[in-house]
Amino acid sequence: MLSSVLVIGGTGLIGRHLVIASLDAGHPTAVLVRPATAANAEKAKLTEAFQSCGASLVYGDINEHEGLVAAIKQADVVISAVGHSSPLEVESQLKIVTAIQEAGGVKQSQQSPTVSSEYGCDVELAEHMLEPARSILGAKLRVREAVRAAGIPHTIISSNWFQGFLLPRAGNPEANGPPVNSVTIFGDGKLQVFFVNEKDMGAVAMKAVEDPRTLNRILHLRPQDNLCSLDKLVSLWENKIGKVLEKIYVCEEELVKKVQESSFPLNFQLAVVHATIVAGETKLSEKATSTGASISEAVEATEIYPDMNYVCVEEYLDGLP
């Protein structure tokens, strides 16, 4: 029988994909729902949709220890998709760690402090990022280390940029939608990054739930067909709309200033753009210390799941109106 799954943060932008993926994979699935969430009309509609697909709702809060322990005791696997509005919110997951220890018998905890969680870029580079990404991703790293120190079986998902956020904006977090006449390109536009579809991330996470090869490992999602630069992204969009856009390039110095002058969440989003698309993770990796994972702790999803088909960048853009 498939493992039973408890998703914490299941109504968030990432969590909802994990809930659906769990249900699609046939796992008995429960979603921890806060009373405030239940009172939110939009999220109440989402939880109703979960229920109609077969999920059960568990009303509670990670700040209510006894209820959290009781919910965890009913699950084989705990998946965290808690938000990242601040280091404090990220570190609230330490309460999940404590509850898992008390509950005992949990098969696996796929922890992730989020894009809202650690499902995004490599948090091992946090100390080399601009604020507030440095503090927020640093908190994610502390949660990761706490899970390891507690001896909790775990799989950590590192899935790079989600397609649903940057692709409709042509790589610019400031944009409200697709470019029409002009487009802003950060850096020289040539560095490539991975863009992974949220549904694909969820599907891979569910494969990992039952896979001993991912146990106590960091599972990276790096499909080579999903590598794309901002220049390539803009070119694909131009081909789609049949129009050449005016290109406004923003140098690294200007981007750093923009990060410093912006408020949350834009400053966080731009700081991650700086780290991944402008400074480049490869460049930052040369500075990385030994605080992160060793090579032996990392596995590549495209290698252990070779038959998995990923939505590529061009395919995603073709599906946009």
C-alpha cells in the first residue's frame, strides 16, 4: 500500500501542486488547514477542490503542538511547503521537526522551507546572496540542518526556477504580465538557468516518496531541455507574438541598487534573480563553503527517473494566451 501523506502548507502556490500530485499518485492524502485559511473564500474553494479529489482536511496549525503531533501520527510521510515571507516563518518549520520527533514512526519527511520553500534554488549559496534572500534562504538551510541533526529520514527537493512565475513575465519579477512592446533583461541575458514546471516538481516529489535512492538526499531537478537564458526566453516570446521587442538591459550594479530600494517580496525575487541569472550559480558555487551538501548527498532526478517527461520552456510559452 502506498504511503499516506500529510501536506503542511498545501494551499500555498507550491503546496497545492504537491497535494494534487500526491492524489494523482494514489497516496492517501491529508492537508493541514489553519482556521484562518478555512475562513478565506478563495482558499476554502481550493480545499473543497482537494476534498472532491479525495483529500482529507485536518484542521490545525503548526503553532498548536498537540494537534500537529496528532496529525503527524496519522501519516507515513510529511511534506512541508511552508511559506518564506521572513526567516521567522521559514524557521517555524522547526516546530514540525519537534512534532515529528515526538510523534515517532514517520516514514519520511520531505522538508522544504518554500519558493515559498526549498523547492526553488540551491540554498547552500545563501551566504553569497543579497538580502533579504541571504537571510531567508539561510533560514531554510538551518531547517535543513535541524532535520539532519534530528535524524529524521528526509528528501529535500531543489527544483530551481518555477515556470509559472518568471516565464509569463519574460524573466522580470516586476512585470505584471507578458511583455508587449519592450522587455527588461537583467545582466547580459546569456546565463542559462533551469525552469521547471510546478506540476513536474510535484510528480517527481511523489516518485521520491517511495524511492530509497532519495532517502536523506537532496534531489535536484535539472532537465537539460529546460535550460534557458533570458535572451532565449525573449526570443521565444517574440516568435510567439510575431513581434520584435525593445530590449532594455539592466546591468548588475543597477540590479543590486534595485534590490536595495525595493520592498518585499520584490526585493527577495530580484535578489534571487541576481544570484541565479546575473551573478550565476556556477560563479557563486566557486565561493561556496563546506556548509552545504556533499556530492554524495545529491541525486539528479533526470538520472534516476529517465522516463519522466518535463514541460519545456517553449511548450509552456505556447500554452500562454
